[in-house]
Amino acid sequence: MTLRIQTALKATMLLSFAALLVLPGLQMTSRFVEEEPVQEYRKLAELPASLPIADTHEFKKARRAFENWFNDHLGFRATLLRLGNEVRLHLFKTNDLVYVGSDDWLYYKLFYTGAWGMSQPSFDQHSAAVSERWRRLNDWLAKRGIHLIVVDIPLKHFIYSEHLPAEVVPIGKPTRWDRYRAFMDANGIDRLDVEPILRAGKQEHQVFQKTDLHWTIYGGCDTARALVNKISRLEYGRDMEWRHDYRWQPGPLKNVGTEARAIPLLRDLVEPYDTAEPDGRIGTPALDINADNPYDRIYHNDGDQLLPTTVALNDSFFETMEICGLGKHFQTLATGRTLYRADTGLAPVLRKIPEGTRYFIMEYMENNVEFVNPDPLVLPDE
């Protein structure tokens, strides 16, 4: 190799290295290239107001804050994150926030590791206090002639555990939620056992989304039918004919999954979100949730052999059940969301239970068992 070629190579390497150093800074200040921002489950660090040099302790805190801000706003950060995730996902099947399972199944690590940790015996005392709140709620409702039905949705990794990667530490039985369910059964707290419904349903349909923590329309509709039949057996001693004639419809490809959004890539992960048509919520408008109204929808129906007035305190899983026509089976069904707001959740709903309510449904994803019935449990007139 001639001296001229060697010099040219060295110059090229130096210029390339200099560009790598300069371009992120230019992008950071001028944004000369449009980048799609990364959806993150956190708020990006803010630029500190100043660096107080005189105070050593405060200077160190401000310096760390500045470093965090710089790292969060470095030019081409979004592109570099996506590129790094592409390499790790497709070559090594790994990610910091998500377990990458077989057949493209994704599992949010926080939920799995939390489920493992909270299933350890060290949490038994804490769990006992949570269980006692549920016994108090059941007794309070029973004194008012209201039948509590618990509908706790199993986490995806329990229903599709066969796709978990080999490095995942198994969660031993009984899990924390197994112990809750045993407590409920032993204390006369009625519940719809959702796990066998989903396990049976998965033989015919995909009952959870691969890239999202939520169930599919199939899991939701199977559970909705089981819930209606459970209440109908309590009222009439038989199953109930389904009153909403819908058809399965193939849905569009979407990139809205919680797990998928945790892995920003150069090309988004998508999967189909099938639905049922017509939508069973049509004709029942969404309501504004505020201090005077904790309900997001209130269904009213006329006819014979309908289920009596019922309240459902629920989360986003319940919406799928409503799409399949759940609300059309009740004289009145008032649905309230378990949102982290002062004007909704358990306490406001208990204060606004409609006259003549016979059933109270508590639906939630199982790892939210203590958040939907929070501490302290405030029961009206107790």
C-alpha cells in the first residue's frame, strides 16, 4: 500500500470520527434532520436551571441532572436507540424492558418480575392486609343486598407461558393471586374464574395480543359470555341467550402494543387487532367522568328476562367485553373505570351506586388487585 493511500485512509477515518462527534451536537442544537420521537414510559430529563459552583453538594446534583438531560436529548438518540434495538431483537432475541419469547411473543419484564417477587413468602403479611380489604368490601355490599362478583384477568405470561424464553425464572405455585383467590373462595367472595375460560379459548383463537398486555377480542368475548351466564344462573338458574348478534371482523395491523412500544425499532412491530361488528357500545354514549359522575357509560335496556341493575368497576379489559354487547343483557349496567383519579375508582362509585343495584362486578388485571381496592378502604356510612 502506497504512502498516499495510507494517508487518504487515515484522513478518511479522522474525518469520519470527527463527523460522528460533531453531527450529534449539531442535530441536538439545530434539529436539521427530522426524527420520529421514541415513545417512552417515562418523562425525559429537564435541563437544570443552573450549576451552583459554590455549593459542592448542590453542584453534584445539578451536574447529574445536566448529564441526564444531555443523554436524553443527544442528537440522533432516537435513531441510535432504534438501531441498537434492531440488532439486539433480531440477532440476540433480547431487550432491556421486554422478554422476547418464541413465535414473536413479547412479555413486559416489569409485570413478570413483579409477579415473581410478589409471589414470594415475604409478601404474605402484606397480602393478608389486602385480602382483608376485600372481605370488608364484600360484607359492606352484602348488607345492602348487593352480590359482589370478582373478575380478575390473569397476566398474559400465565396463559401463554409456553412461549417464555428459557432464561425466565419460573414463578412457583401457588402464586400471590392463587392465594388471593383461595382467600376469596374461603370467605364467600364470589368470582368468575377467568383462567380456564382463556385456556379453553386459546385452543381456537389467540386470546392475548403478542405485542400487548391486553387480551384480544376473542378472550374478551368468551369472558363476557361467561360473566352474563354466571349472573343469569344466579338470577334464573340457567344460561342466557346472547342478545347481541355480532360477527368477527379481521382488524388492521397496529403498532399500539405496550410491549411493542417498549422496543422502538426502525420499523414498528405490528399485529392484527380483530374486532366484533356491530360494536355493542353503539347507542350508549361515553360520559364525562367527574366529581358528580364516576361512570363512563350507563346502559339501559327494555324487555323481559334481562339481568337486574348492575355496577361494574373495571379497567381497559372491560371495553372489549362491551364491544361484544355485554351491556345489552342488563336492565341497567353502569360501568366505572379504575382510573388513578380523585373523581373515579372504588370510593366515588360506592357513593353513587344506583338504586336497586343487585350485582357489583370488580374486573381488573390480577396484578392490580390491591390498587382497585386501595388502602385505606373508605366505605360510605361505615
